[in-house]
Amino acid sequence: MPESIGEPVLCDFGNAVYGTKINDDDAYPDIYRCPEVMLHLPWSYSADIWNVGAMVSGHFPRAKIGP
């Protein structure tokens, strides 16, 4: 165990792909998948933003997200 806890870091490069490539492969755990990935449509950076938002909302279920 570390002696102290620092700033949180989000990282997972297990399925990293180039950002210049449009993807249509399955990605992310089912619970966090964006609509494009579920429907097997081309996806890019927006899928990552959806994934982070889904994870954050899962950890803070009472937080208001959106307007």
C-alpha cells in the first residue's frame, strides 16, 4: 500500500487506438458504452467523453449532470 494517496488519474491504454482513425470495433464495458459503439457505428473521441461521463455519473449518482 502506498504511504499517501495523490491526485486521481484516469488511464487505461489496453485498447488504445489512434485518434486519427474512425473505429467501429466493440470497446468499453457494456455498462459504459456510448450509442455509437452499441449500434456498431463509426466512433472516435466522442465515445471517450461519453465513457468518462458515464463513469463519473456512476460514482456520483446524486450529482446533477446537464442543465
